[in-house]
Amino acid sequence: METAITAVIVIMVLLFAVFTSAENYFSAQDAVVRSWQEMEQRMEDHARTDLSAVGAVTDGSVVTLTLRNDGGTKLADYDQWDVLLDYTGLSSDYVEWHEYVTGALSAGKWRVHDWYLDASAETADMKSISPSAALSSSSVGSSRDVLPRK
């Protein structure tokens, strides 16, 4: 009888350990599935993103670029964008990362100054670029003269 009681206790401890491990396993699998779904959603958004340059002008230091959203994703959160300016200066070529600002421009900064519907002069939603809409942004090179790329 003593061995039967011991066996029952051992079996209960083993069942508790198995069920606890199974719960941890299922929780981990659930977290993996949720993160995979979030990654797929981000990848779908990236696949539906397509920006086209409509126009670009420079006055020697400030570059103004007009972009059209040809994709199917509404674009926003400009402070999360990576803007790289690749240009030819007086002495050599430069590639610079520019930080988003909402106020005045300075070297190494960029900002959005107009939003358009269909790249026309009609002002659109000021917080995001809807599909087929456009924005005009400016960026300042790091105190070097900007020349057109050949």
C-alpha cells in the first residue's frame, strides 16, 4: 500500500510537470504565430509601397523633391522615414542621411512642406500620403553646393 501511495504522488508530480511544460510550449507557439502574422502584414505593406519622383529642383543648397505615392499603402510617420541624399558637390560625390524636422531646415535635415492630390496644387491630407497623392519635401545638403547628377 505504501508503494501505491508513493506511485500516485509521483504520477501526480509528473502530470503537473507535463501540463506545465505543455502550457509553456503552447504560449511560446502562440507568440511565434502572432509575431509571424505581424511580420507578414509589414511585408505586405512594403510590397504595396511604391514612391515615384515627380520632380526635383535645387537652388544650390536646398533640394525640393516631389514624390507621388503609386502604391496601395497610405504613407505616414515621416519621422520614421530614412531619407538619403545622394548628390555631386563641387569636389566629389556625397551620400548623406537626413533627419526629419517639422520646423526650419538646416544642414542634414528634411521636412515636408506641401501635400497634393494627384501631384496638383490642391492640398490634401496633411498627415499622410494616400495612394495616388503626392508630397513635396525639401532637404539641405551639409553646406556643400549641390550639382545635378550626370
